[in-house]
Amino acid sequence: MLSYRHSYHAGNHADVVKHLVQVAIVDYLLQKDKPFCYHDSHAGAGLYSLLAEKAQKTGEYQGGIGKLWQYQATSPALAHYIALIKQLNPDGELAFYPGSPKIAAMLLRAGDSIQATELHPTDYPILASQFARRRHSRIEHMDAWAGFKAMLPPLHKRGLVLIDPPYELKTEYQDVVAGLQSAYQRFPQATYAIWYPVIERAAVEAFISAIVATGIKDQLRIEYCPLPDSSGFGMTGSGMLVINPPYTLANDMRAALNELAPLLSAEGEFQVHQLVPE
Ligand code: SAM
């Protein structure tokens, strides 16, 4: 079943938090001269029009990037994330929003590599066309979990693996745990960033516990909820579980979310804490 289309949700509060964390991790990897690999397991279409029918229909971006793209941030990660959105919208109108592979393409150097898998038959060719001329990129119409087996470890032994499924099916939570274990076995040096929605609190905590129970060390939880918990009636927040985070990430995200949270909601709450030590 592939009914999920990210074009309805691009730029919402969950994308803002996910891509803020992505930018902070990539910025850290860029500090070293050595090339690295960015692997995106559920890549989406890469670029989204916020003026198109799908984005306008839900209006979700207005509760996310729409509220902050003109904001002058002081925290470096938030400032850099906002600068990327402005770079894509030089006319001063918020018309486009970058997906995670596009953000990677905007940030990485020519020698860094980009790998991505996307299963949707419409989104895959849109994504692949954006990378047709980029060297060191491998964009596959392939299942995410098969992609880990086929493409990890990459040539460069440093990197970020972003895992961002739609969680349309309850089984996807177990798939993430198994997929993470298989990827980590192949590429233990990488940083892993796993996105999760907050829909029902007990289910979130069970999912986090299952990831902790893998025994993988050095796990950081970053979560932001613009709305209070409800009992399963829609997404009230989202988070990123980061394995092998840069040592600077927790403090950087506390500073960024301190600034971001009041811009998105008067009643929002965030947490950043180390779940499993190094
Ligand atoms: N990572 C993207 C971003 O931040 O811009 C958004 C990705 S969206 C939340 C999830 C994507 O996963 C959808 O485009 C969907 O078609 C794709 N997808 C769903 N199941 C998949 C699977 N088993 N393997 C690869 N892609 C899958």
C-alpha cells in the first residue's frame, strides 16, 4: 500500500523539526575534509510546491515553515535551516519546500555521496530526475529495507542514514527496528536519524523502548509537540531518535528548539535527552 504522498504534508511542523536536525547533523559532518555518505531510506519526491493543490488543500505548511521562514534566528542550526528555505524562495514568496534529499544536495560537497530509495511510482522519477547530473549519487526505485542490504556500507565510512517512513501501517514500527539493526550491523560508524510521529503516547513510548532494547549504544531523543497529547486523533508532535549523534547535537537542538517552539505554538513542549549512553 503506497497511498501516502508527502506533498500534502511538506513543510509542516514535523518536517521543520526533522529537517532542522538533519541540517545540524550534516553541518557537523561537513566540518571534516573527508567525504561522507548521506543515505535516505524513504526519500519522497525531493522538492514540493507549496502553492500546488495538495499543499494548499491541507495547509499544513502554514503551521510549520509558514510561521518561521522570515524569522531571524540566533541559534546556528535554526538560522542555517531557515537560510536554505530562503535560498529556494529568492522572490520573497514561500513557494517551494525542500525534501530531505534536496536538503542534502544543497549542503553536500561534490565529493560527498548521496544514496536514496523511494518506492512510490510517481515520486521516484521526480526524485531521480533531480539527481540525474550529480556525480556520486545513487537513487533507486527500491524498498528501503532492501536498499540497506544492497547499498550499505557505502564507500565512505562516515555518514548519515535518515529513516523516515510514513508509518501508514502498524507493522512499519517493527520494520524500522529490524531495518535499523540490519543497517547498523553493516554500517556501525554512521549517525542514524529515525523520524517518528507522536499520535498516541503509549505507542510512542513502546516504539522508543523497542529501539533502546536493540542494545545499540549512544541514542539521543529529540521531540517537539506543538499540541498536548491526545488519544490517537491525529499527530500532535514528532521526534527524531538519533544514534551516534554528533557530540554537539543535544546542546544545539536545545538552543534551536528553545527559539523555535514559541514561534510554532503557545502550548508546545520539547525534550532533548540521551536515552542510551555512549
Ligand atoms: N524523507 C522525506 C522528506 O523528509 O522530505 C519524506 C518521506 S515521506 C514521510 C515517506 C516516503 O516513503 C514516501 O514518499 C513513501 O512513498 C515512501 N515509502 C513508503 N514505504 C517505503 C518503502 N518500504 N521503501 C521506500 N520508500 C517507501
